[in-house]
Amino acid sequence: MLTADMLRRSAARFPEKPAIVFCGQMQRKVLTYRELNARANQLAHALLSLELPKGSKVSMLSRNLPEYGIVFFGCAQTGLVLNNVSILYADDELAWVLNKSDTEVLIIDGQFADRIPYVRQHCPRIRHVIVIGLDEHPSAVGFDAFIARQPDTAPALELSEWDPFCMTYTGGTTGRPKGVLMHHRARAVTAHTVVVEEHLVPEDVIAIVTPLFHVAALNIMFQPAVLIGATCVFITPWSPTEFMNAVETERITAGFMVPTQANTLITHPEFEPGRLASWVKLSFAGAPMPDWVQTELTRRLPQLQLTQIYGQSEMGVIAALPAHMLKAKLGSVGRQPFNVDLAVLRADGTHASPGEIGEVATRGENVMIGYYNEPEQTAAFFRHGGGWGLSGDVATIDSDGYITLVDRAKDMLISGGENVYPKEIEDVIYGLEPVAEVAVFGIPDDKFGEVPAAYIQLKPGASLTEADVVARCEQRLARLKRPRLVKFVENFPKTPIGKIQKNLLKEPFWKGRKKI
């Protein structure tokens, strides 16, 4: 299924229904399905008028604006590849990604127009810059002017669902990001997975509260919503107060959050369950959701059905834990959906037995084409053959097919020759009621090579001592797994979807030393 077909068909079914409601910075804008489809068609024609070769890269640097939807579905009709770029990049990171991706067209939010001169200077391959929200710019053309005189009907262009369609630079917790190149078919598979596993229907009003430059919002929430003709409410920037206001005003029924957002919502001093009465579906992923957050959400919002989903940019959604299994399988990330294969593989590529630790892998039409211009990284991802792509996550699988993550393979410590998984230690520390978030990672040690360190953020108003943490770990963990350093922090460095950047926490300890 081609991506643009999703919007075209929903526009035919629900022409006057709101497709996007934008709520942000004291503004409210609405695009109906008819309007969204028409403007996406205009953008497609405008991009085709640039006469770029098929497969050329168009990068999007923007907040969650209605134009993001226009660009997503417009670019999908052109044979060009849409590269979604983080708005959090520093100038050198931005230039690196734009150059690495071979970007020739940059569509940029007017709020970041001051970055255009730097891009022009450091990214010589970029031939066209289109700026959203500004009528004039000395080295760019305004978005509205760019599409203004174009037809609002779909261009006549033959495309295949196996054509490259979009790219996201993933990473941020370790090293330089890699460009994940996907075809239409892979993202369509994920959209259908989400609709089925999260029980989305056309009547839903779906909150988009994570950045659209990441697959979690763009491909795992917005695209499925358009597929079925639901309404999306873009809430930007994120704040618990604005989210509650939007739920109450727009009658939001569903949404996706990363664990950090759910945490800040449930602990917010102005949290009022009565204002969230219409909200009945929540899916979450991106990082492990502490069990206490899940339990507290269901206690305070009994109407809310929680669906945990698990996946990656490279493979979309590959596991889901439905609400009715939450209590029975608390701590699991779910089992495979109806349209992908999921396994836990040993180091030799054979299937692990129930309870045995291995690496999570998937195969099917959901899997990426590869890392753009990274043949060695791509080969490593597919190293077991048979179409299996490796996640880098260490896990066990039970006899019912449910996956429980043990840790990231790259986060594992080797202490005194023994494998130590930080998540096991984190789970023990999460058992202390004052703990909001914890990150365990390896620090160098002359005797054992490396030993665990624990950084802890407490819930608002809570108190805890290092002795409390040490005592709990002594009761529940072997000596080699007990943190040698405990530090309380105000917050953590995180990726846009809420993953703690352990590489930044580790860096001061390992500077000038070789990791063992």
C-alpha cells in the first residue's frame, strides 16, 4: 500500500472531518481531510517541478506543525525520500545529518530560519530551501508561495510500495546517528499493526505529543490515524497542563506517550482525573515504563486502557502488550502482532528456549531497507541471515511468546568477567517508592574492569538516602551487581522520545580510558 493512498482514501470518506487540529502557543488551526489532501497534492507537484532524480532527499526540520502532515503525504507521492530531522541538533550535528543524507531540499520551520545561513554555508549539496511561516527570506522561498499555484489533484506518477520512501536518523544514546531507510510497504505494515493492536477507530481523536521527526509520533501514531480517518490533535510543546486542557477541549480519546511524559503527567500537582474523562486509550514505548507509573495510571484513570508497544525505527512495532494482559504480564513488552515475525535468538542465530537470554530479532515486510550508505552497519543488522534484523536488545521469551527485556546489549557490563545487566539493577531500585527514574551504567574499576553506578531522580517532594539504596540492593542482588556509586540528580539527559542518554552519563568516567 502506498502512503499517499491512506490520505486519499480518508479524504474521500471524510472530506469535511478535521484531520489535524493544531494546538500550540495560543493558536488553534484546523485542516480537514479535504484540505490536507489538496495541500499535500500541491506540495507533491511543487517538489516534482524541481526535476530532481527519483530517490533524491528532502529533509524536514520542523516542530509539530500542520505543514508536517502536508509534507509527509505530499513527498510520498513524488518518488523522493523524506528525511525527518531532529530540531534538537546543534549546528554541526544538523550539518552532519544533512550532508550524510545527501539532502538536496530542506523544508524548515520559520522558527529556525536563523539556521539557514549556516546550512547554506556548510551543506553545499542543498539546492532549495523552503521556509514555513515566512513570506520572505533572502535565501529561501516561503512554503505557501512554493505550493501556491500548483494543482490540488494527485500527480500522475507510477510508484511501487517497495520504493524508498522515508528516512530517520536514529541513535542519540550512542555515537553518531544512522539513517534508517524505509520503503512504503514497511511503514504501511506498521500502520496496520498499530490500528489493530491499539484498537483505533475513525471516531478517535488522537493526541500527538511527541516530536513528529521521530517514528513514534509520525509513523506509529499520525500515519495510522490518517489510515483510518481519525482526527489528530498536535499539542506542542509538551506540558501536562496543555495536555489536560486539550483533552478537555478537544475530547481526546487516544494518544501515545513516552514514559517520561506519563510520569510528569501523573505526578503533576494540577493533575485532575475528571478533566481526562474522554481519554480511554494510551499506548507507550520509547523506554521502559516503570511499573509504578502503569499501576498509578490505571488506578487514577480506571477508564484508560494501556497498550505497551515495542519496536524501533528499523523495524516498526514488533510487539504489543494489550491492556487485558497488563497485570498478568507486567514487566513484559508484549508478543508479536499479527503481521510480523518475532524471536529471541542466540549468538549463533538459533532460537532461544523460554527463559533463555538472547537478542530480540524480527523479520517481515516491516523491516528497513538498510542504513543509508552504511553497508557494514547494515550487514551487522542482518548478520544472522534469513531476513532477520537484530534489535540490539537482550531479552527472554516465555512459553506464551511474551518478551521481557533484559537490557540493551551495548549497556551490558562485564564486571570481573561476569555479565551484569543494568536493567536488573534498575528494576530493584525502582522498588523503592520515592524513585521516579533511575539509570545504571558501568564505570571503570581497576580490579573488576567496570562496576555499576546508579543515578537516581526522585519523585517531587520525596526523599531517599544512599544508605536506603545500598540496603535494598544488598538484600536483592549479588555482590557484583550492587552499585559502587549512587548519585541523586535533578534530571537526566534524554533523547526526544525519552530515552536516557547513558553515553553522556558515562563519558566523564571513561574519558581517556578504553572501555573494557
